[in-house]
Amino acid sequence: MTYEIEKTDEQWRAELTPAEYHVLREAGTERPFTGEYTDTKTTGIYRCRACQAELFRSDTKFDSHCGWPSFFDPKDSDAVELLEDRSLFMRRVEVRCKRCGSHLGHVFDDAPQTPTGQRYCINSISIDLVPAEQDAEVTERSSTA
Ligand SMILES: [Zn+2]
């Protein structure tokens, strides 16, 4: 698997904090209800903390009460990649940033209250919120950029 952004472990370690590295590059999971975006309602775009690719929009974020920020749809269908994950004796679907391959979280089909029925359960530490203030237009245009 190759990604647009490829870095050595050494480079990632230099750029990320140890906690970020653990989740993004070692597929760790932050503890529930501890992430900074669990209950965030701010309008904006969530970017990949490792490569700044735009991944999710606040209008697809919903209250899942699972302890992690949850979205029902990625910003673009090709912003993330989905991989089967059989770790921890479970069969889950891992969500990674398509641009740099960093681990974001998992996706589950257990959100019937949303338009897609899906819950992208994402670690806060994997993403960065860019609040939309004056740049609503920029968001619209970025798909053609
Ligand atoms: Zn990324």
C-alpha cells in the first residue's frame, strides 16, 4: 500500500507527540470521553493531524454517546480508506487517512439514527478541527482544487 504522503517512522516520531504517534501510526485508541472533540459542536472541517488532509465535516458529526467523536460520513468518499481489522479478537473495519495511511478509528454499522446508518468512531487525537468562520466558501471550493 502506498500513500501520497510517505514518511519514515523517524520522521513521524519527530513531527507527532508520543500520544499522537501511538494512535496515528500504531493504531492505538485514546480512552473514551477523554478526547478534546468528543462533544464538540463547532462548525468546521476536521483534518488529519498527521498530514492535514480534510477528512470530516462538522455537519456529519452526531451524538453517539460512545465516548469518541462520531461522524456518519467522511467529507469525501476517497478521503479515508477502510481496512478489515481482526485485532483484539474482533472483526472491525479500520478507518485510515487515504493520503498518509494514518490510523483514525473504526467504522460501525450501528447508527440507524443517521442518514447513512454508519458511525465513524474517530480518535480526537487523530484529527484537528479547523473552525469555519469566514471560510465557508473555501470549503465548498476545495473539492475542485
Ligand atoms: Zn493523513
